[in-house]
Amino acid sequence: MNKERIALIRKIVVYTLYICLIPSFQVSFPESISLYGQTADLMLVFTVLVSYMFGFADGAVIGIIIGIFRDCFSPPLIQLNSESAPVTAFGIGILIMFLASVCGSSFFTVRMKRNTAFAFASVAFATLMYKILGHLIIMGWIALFAHQGYGLSFKQIVLGSVLPQLLLNLIVTVPLILLLMFLGPYKKGKNPKISDERSSEDVSWLSI
């Protein structure tokens, strides 16, 4: 068995294990990592980290699959108007995880040479975008279709939702990075197909 086949088998086996374990843990034990009613979003963080560390191709595939799990385990509910019952919006989880992979794979990955420490910034940015845009979309939806007020003040959104989620996601980033580096899909924690990526423009930017 050649090295490429062994590497492919390792990649498939490791990703399969993580895809099964991470959504299951997040759904089964949400209280284990929670703060002010918010729980660590392991699925979002994992997708962003895979994309940041190993590239868009890996991140997009992992994101879509985890998004399917997300929609199956905890699908979001949408109320079409003030009188109708909420309906399940399957597909939103897939879209969110795909966008997370886009964010992780393009967040200064070349300029920062996929620096491990900068992965925290990638997770923080993705978390902030997810929470802020999520609140804005829900707020607009309620105003347009349910004709109701949002019910949360700016202070409640920031202190009770955005900041706790950001802190929790950054905390779980530590063990997930270590797992991907030392027990990840690639030997030495690096995807050989993207390990040498750089451009003269980015090198010049770093030297300024």
C-alpha cells in the first residue's frame, strides 16, 4: 500500500470520526460548555478551523456534511407570519456551515501562512459575523412578517449573546486546534497540497 493511499485512508477515517463525534457531543451535552444560556458552537468552530488549517476543499466538504447534521439535530424554526405555526427551515445549517468554510479558508490564510495562533482570530471573526448577522436577520424577519418587536435590547444582545458565544468558541478552539494538529487528518498537522502556498505580494506585506 503506497503512501498516498495510506494518507487518504487516514484522512477519511479521521474526518469521519470527528464528523460523528462533534455534532453528537454538542447536541448531547450542551450544558457542559455553556455561559448565560449560550453553548459553545463546536460545529462552527471545527468547520472554520478545518478550512483555515487545511484549505477550502476540506472545509467545504466538512461544512456541508456537518451542516446536514446540524439541520437534522437542531433545525431552526421560522414563523411565516404572526398567526402561523413555526416551520422547520432545513438547509439553513448547511448554508451556515458552508459560509463558515468560506470564511475560514479566506481569512488571511496566505498572508499569515495559516499561522496557528491567527486561527483564533478566524474563529472570532466567524463567530461575530454569525451572531451579529443572525440577530439582524431575525430582527428584520420578525419586523417584516410577524410585525412584532425583537424583544432584546442592544445590551442584552451584546452581553447575553454575542460576547458569551465568542468567549466559549475561543475556549473550545484550543482543544480542537490541538486535535487537528496532532490527531488530525494530515501528518504533522499540515495539508501538503497547500503547505507551500504564498505570493510575492503577501511576502512584501509581511515585511513592511
